[in-house]
Amino acid sequence: MLIDTAGTPIPGSDATGTLTIAEVAERTGVTDHTLRYYERVGLLAVGRDHNGRRRYTDADIGRVVFISRLRMSEMPIRDISRYVELVREGPRTEPQRLALLEAHRASVRDRIAELQDALGVVEYKITVYGGTCGTVNP
């Protein structure tokens, strides 16, 4: 059975401990089209069964989750590709990987600060209008 990133067993994985592309898409929220794209551009190297169908392992799913978090934080595909390339080159590239992630972290922090400033303006306007500009449905 596969284990998700929180350490919880993933129900439905087969006896070999792998999942199909549809199962991975459902469990991770990453579309099958995107999963195929990640494979095509070299971000994933997914094994195949005897019929040629993709079978995702724990490590594959972990990488999908990691890549999706990097994409969520707006890391460009070229930077993710560089990171994956460095991983494949082995432990000697850890300093370069660390530098890449630290640079991205700085970028994410800058965007968070910009969003906090923007949120402050929105909250100010809501206060000015006394809430009469409408409510947001959760």
C-alpha cells in the first residue's frame, strides 16, 4: 500500500504498491494531462506495467506533490527542471539545489508581502464602506 505525504496509507493502491494515472490525479488534484506533461518534459520518470500503463510509486507521488507545491508557489518549469536535473546528478549538487530553493523562497516571501499589502487595501475599503459593499461567500 502507498503512503501519502502525511504518512497516511492510501487506500486503493494495488498489490504492487502502485497507482494508475487516474488514481494519482484523483488523490493529488493534479490532472492526468499535467502528469503526462511532467513526464514528457522530464520532471517525472514513471514506470510502466507489462501492458505499458503508467504505475506510480510512493516516490513518484511524492515528487508529484513536491512539484505541485513548487508550481503553486509559481516556480517556473525551467527552474523545477533544473532542480530535477541536479537531483539526478546526485548528492554533490546539494549546494546548488539549496541555492535554487533559497532563491525561490525569497521570491515567495516577496509575493506574500505584496499580497498582504493588497489585502490591507481591500480590508480598508471594506471598513470604509462599513461592509455595505457585499459579503463574500466562503
